[in-house]
Amino acid sequence: MSGPEPRTFRTMFVSDVHLGSKAAKADFLIDFLRHHDADTIYLVGDIVDGWRLRRNWHWPQSHNDVVQKLLRKARKGASITYIAGNHDEFARQFQGVHFGGIVVADRAIHETADGRRLLVIHGDQFDTVVHNQRWLAYLGDYAYDTAMLVNRAVTKLRHLLGLPYWSFSSWAKVKVKKAVNFIGSFQTVLSEEARRSHVDGVICGHIHHAAIENYGDVQYINTGDWVESCTAVVEHFDGRMEILTWAHVLPEVASGKGALVPVDIVDLKGRAVKAA
């Protein structure tokens, strides 16, 4: 028996999947893509984690399935643009090249249904640590790996206790004052770049913190990620932008029949909220 028809949007924005990393929630993303569709899809950087693949090759079937799912959407007519990020910066040398219907770019201008122009960019170009102190960026990447190990341990413990998914690493990040200050500074810098580019807003990724906020006359939109919060941004057919959060239990936990089913997720303050 076939499942329900996927929800369809005008545009979908997904970033920071980090395929090639053990932290990537590829199963969740596959399920999300199965239930959601769009005429236009932007992959807003760090889809593949080249940094981690260079250190230790990790590419399970689920990561390959994500790629195949996106290629299938392109074959069915979706316009897909791959915006390169810092973890997949190797892709920047292929700007303008099409791979199976997916075109690679460093940035793009997206026009919404209500006539607004939005700059689509990963955002690492405005992270001074990434560009000026790369050794520190790599050190931070190792620290992030450690946080994700703790995150997986917490996830397993919560599952054993019958509790819904909750991201320890996201919670810790927003609790650290310097991280909060960095997020605020990043949002301000990207909003200023939108003004310099004479557009109405910016859509980015990079910092794994989903948000839709207004900075004066500029709208700042961050897609979040698929290693912690499992979020994407969609544009409705009237131009309205929305953050979707998607969390599922594994097939064997859900029903034992191989079907992923929606469950409640938990926000950064530990409150239960409904999955999209």
C-alpha cells in the first residue's frame, strides 16, 4: 500500500547534511525527502563532509541513498542547485557544472513568489576563523566531533528510557555565551552582506542554527542542519518562508516493519513539540 502524497512546496532549502560523517542523520533526511517535495531545491553547503572523509572514510548505504534520492528528484523535474560550503569546498572548482541535473554554484539569487530577492550562500565566507585561522577551525571540528559522540550517547540513553530525541550538542551550544555571541554576530554580518548585494534577504547555513529573523529591512534565514536539529526551510507558493523540523525513530524501533513513523521531538529547553 502506497503512503500519503508528499507535501509540495515552491522551494526547499537544505544544508549541513555532512554526508561522510558518522553524525549525519541520513535516514531522517531520506524520510524527510520522501514526505516533502519542491519545484526548486537548494542544497546550501556542507552536504558532503570532505574534511571528515579525508581523515576517515565513512560512506554507508544510507548516505548513498540521500544522493540517489536527490538525483531522482532532479530527473523528475526539480531544479536543484548545489551551493558549496567549507566542508565541501572541493565543489567550488566545478561552479556552473551540471551533475545529473544538479548545478554547482558558490552563491545564487532566489526570487520568491511574492517578488523578493534572496541571496543564497553557505556563509563560511564570512567566518573569520575558517578563513584566517584554519588550524583553529580544524581544532574546533575535532571538538565538535567529541560533542557529537556525547550527543549519540545521550540519544541512546534517552531511547532506552523511552524519551524522544533531543540534541545535547544544540542545547550546549546555545548555553555557551561565546557561541550565542558568535551566532548573533554571524547573523548580523550576513544581513549586512545582503544589503551590500542589494537584495531583500539572505538564506544560509554553516552555523547549524535554524532561524528566520528580520534585521531592519533585511530577512535573515538559516536552514539549520541534519546532524543535530534536522531542519529545513521551505517556501510556500505565496512566498511565505517556514522552518520545518523532522525527527523520526529508527525502523526497528518504530514498528519492526521497516516503516519510519513521526514522533514528538524536543526543543532546546526540553519541551516536547510536534514533528512537521
